[in-house]
Amino acid sequence: MKIAVAKEIDPSEPRVAASPDTVKKFKALGFDVAVEPGAGIKSGLLDTDFSAAGADVAADAAKDADVVIKVKRPEASELGQYRRGALVIAIMDPYGNDAALKTMAEAGVAAFAMELMPRITRAQVMDVLSSQANLAGYRAVIEAAEAFGRAFPMMMTAAGTVPAAKVFIMGVGVAGLQAIATARRLGAIVTATDVRPATKEQVESLGAKFLAVEDEEFRNAQTAGGYAKEMSKEYQAKQAALTAEHIKKQDVVITTALIPGRPAPRLITAEMVKSMRPGSVLVDLAIERGGNVEGARSGETAEVDGVKIVGLPNLAGKVAASASGLYARNLFSFIETLVDKKAKALAVNWDDELVKATALTRDGAVIHPNFQPKA
């Protein structure tokens, strides 16, 4: 068995799909490991680090590889280097990219999307959305602190008192919870909101205050499976009014609402932005899907009447060394399930729920039910 660690060709992607630690683990499973030169340099990993762990560093690393691992979906130019039948495992971003899926199918590779991993107990260690969102939530607060022209914690000095910054987190998933924790560590006064009632306890456990119209509809706004129910128009209007009034008083707002396969929901209108004080900061974690904040621009910090809107994509990549280490472990944990450990050979069980949930292409066709070509 041979596994190849590809270098990302996107210059904006600093992460790498393996670490010296996972190279050693792959070797123990029976893999020969090949790494493309410079694959880890932007994550602080030298070729010699991979060599010391037992990998071969070679420009043609992907040639004849049984498995190719990447961070981002391979481009057509990369697919030409892979052998037909190879497993290609990455964050594939399949929604809205039908042409790219077709190209992978035509290349004859078996493509797996790590972000489609089901959220079940056995797959927790493979959950790339959680591992990367944790770091994105942390980094969002760091970016906000850098853009904010004042201190976050309250400071009492002989020259006077510096008030604590007021930070509002919209969306209490993995990224939102980490943003709350990070902002609290920096000394900010933190509030947060989410449409799921169960998140209130999580928010308060981190020392933040929960903001919501807590009526009877809100208390019953969650399914037995833990998902949010759609709220009535009346409730949405009441919640929007409460949020708009709250935002006026905030120094920093971080939005995290992202729905796979759909444009990001608009949480902050232009009117809300204008209602904030000059010097305030908004950080939009959903910018890659159009953004939660009206006026946000991908890759830029926009400014409206002195209010900064930070729209940086791939915030996890801003802490590339940590992000790569976690992602590499996610990948290893998944690939370990595809190997017969006694025979030291690939043995993909195509009926396994993890495989069925993540496999996009096989034998020249798109096989995932969510991405079948439309008639």
C-alpha cells in the first residue's frame, strides 16, 4: 500500500494533510508514505521532518499511490497525476461544484469528502468540521481583537479605567462556543444567541449571557434529534428586533451561521452595521458562502462609517500548524477504518455508513445520492 501526501496548489491554503506523527502511524498500518516536496512548509513542517518519520519525499509522490490525501479538492491538473482507482480524500466542498465532481469521476478516482462525515459517536475523531471550526472560532476573536482599536479586558489604572469590550456571538455551534471561550479569556463581556434552546446552558457554562426571546415557542424550538425547528414569522420578527437593539451597544460581533450546501443566512443588515459605534468590528465566519453580514467582502476588511467588517476566508488556515495537526489526525482515523490490519491491505467496505456518507465518486461515476446528475 502506498499513501501520498499532496502539496496544496492553492497559494492561499497553508495547511497540509499529514504530520510526522501520522506518517509514523501510517507506516505502522503497512503503508509506504510519500510526501511532495514543500507540502508542509507553510505549516512549519520541513521535508526533513517527514523524512525522519519514515516518509519518502518525492516530486512524483502521487504516482501509483493507492491513497492520496489533501486538504482541498484536487484540481484537474492534479488528477492527471493520480492512477485510476486511487482513493482521494480531502475537504471536497461538493455543493454547487457539479463540474468538479464530474471531473473527479472521469479521472476514475474514488473521491471522499471529509466534511460529509456523519456526526455519530464512532466518527467524532474524524470530524473535520469540528476540528477546524474550533480553530476558526478562536482565530475570529484574535482577528477581532487586532482590528478593534481598544483593549478587550477591563483595566484599572492610575490614569483611569479602560472598560471591558462587549462581544456578541451569533450562532453557538463549535466555532461559536470556542469564540465565546476565547473572548472570555481575553476579558470581554460576552453575550451569544442561537435558535436552539439547548445552547443556552452551554453559553452560560462558559460565563456568557444568552440572548433570545424566551417565549413558549422558543422553549419548544428543537426536535428530538437536537435540530432547530423553523420559527414562526412572528417569532423571527421579535428576535430580530431584540438582536438589532442589542447590536447597537456591542463593540464586536462575530457571526458563525453556515448551512452546508446553501448560501449563508443574512444575520446583519446594512442598517444594523450603521447602528454600531465607529471603531466597532464585525467578523463574518460564513464569508466563504456569501457571508452573514451585508457588506462583507471575501478576503478583505471593509469599512462602513468607521465600522470594520472582517471577511477573511479559511480562518483555520491562520493557525495552520495547529489546524494541520488536527486535520491529519482526522484523516488517519478515517483511513484506519479502510485497512485490513492483519493483511496490511486496503479493504474498503462500501456498505460502511462512514464510507456511504463520504464517498462522492467511484468507477467513473458520481455515486453520492446528494450529488447525482439532474435528469
